[in-house]
Amino acid sequence: MRQKVDNTELTEFIKEQKDEHTIKAICDALNFPRSTYYETINRVESNRDKENRELLDQITQIHKNSKKRYGAPKIYTVLKNKGYKVKYLDFKSAEIALFRFIESWYNKTRIHGSLEFLTPQHVEDLAKQSA
């Protein structure tokens, strides 16, 4: 049984493998409908998704430029000064959003080819067991 991954991750995996195998064979092996694969690759990004992606890019850049020192309150202030309409009303909601951003960036459940197609969480667990 495969771990729960989203359609975008599976689609990316299929794109990487389609030179070696047919899309039908990959989709069948993953128990992933071909119609979902084609719907995912042809999807047009919504305005909200574009805005969220741009905001996420800004947050990432601000965090990187601060040598990863800025936390949610400072990032919120910098975004506000740049003219972004940020929807965080208090420190706690900004902190939660920043935590979600970090957790989404460091995806522990996505399989990685460089980890022999294991998840980062599985590799961490194996390292703890052998230590």
C-alpha cells in the first residue's frame, strides 16, 4: 500500500518516469487514474493560487535574506511595508502560517529518488533504529 501523497506529487513522479515506461503502465502500477494525471497536468492556476504562491515566494525570500533569523512577526511587518495585504490578525495566526509553510516545504511523506525512493521520515526512522 502506498503512502498518502497528493496528485501533484504523483504527477511529477509520472513525468519523471514517462521516458522509461508508458503513462498507462505507471498509472496502473500506482493505482492512479490516467484521467487524474491528465487533469492535473492541464490544470490552470487560479488567481488565488497565484497570489498565495507569490506571497509564499516573498516569505521565503524575506526569511532567506534575514539569514533565517526573522520569525513570523518580523516577516509580517516586512510584507506589510512592501504593500502586501497579509491576513494575520495576531502573532499566533502568523506563527501557525509560518509553521505550515516550513512543514509544507520540508515534506516528510514525499518519496525521494536520492533516498532510494524512501520518504525522509522513513530514512530518519531507520537512522534512529541503527544508532
